[in-house]
Amino acid sequence: MQPLSLLERLIIDKSYQRWIVFGVVLAFLGGCSAEVGSDKWCEQMNNQPKGEWSSNDAASYAKSCLFKAIQ
């Protein structure tokens, strides 16, 4: 009997299939986040505690949300 190739072993092994499905779902959900600077993103940032913001988040919020509101 010939040994199984790596691809055949991955297909047979169910745990790898779960990880592949998890990765695909995670990639899909990651693509659904609001674009930085959009109205939806500004609203999400307003609802998020300020202590959880990164310095990039704060700068983008000031540039995209605060200055836009002033104009």
C-alpha cells in the first residue's frame, strides 16, 4: 500500500478541515469592518471606551470625525 500524500492526509484529518473553515470565516468577517473615517466607523468609535483606542485610532478619529463635524 502506498503512503498517503500530505494533501490526502489533510483532507482526511477533520481537525485541519475545522481550522480551514475557521480561517475562511475569520477572513470573511475581517473584511466586513467599517472603513476608517466613515460615518459608521465614527459611530463605532463613539461607542467604544476611549481607553481601548490605539494612538492611530485616536488620530484617525480626530482627523476623520471631529474635524469633519466642525466643517
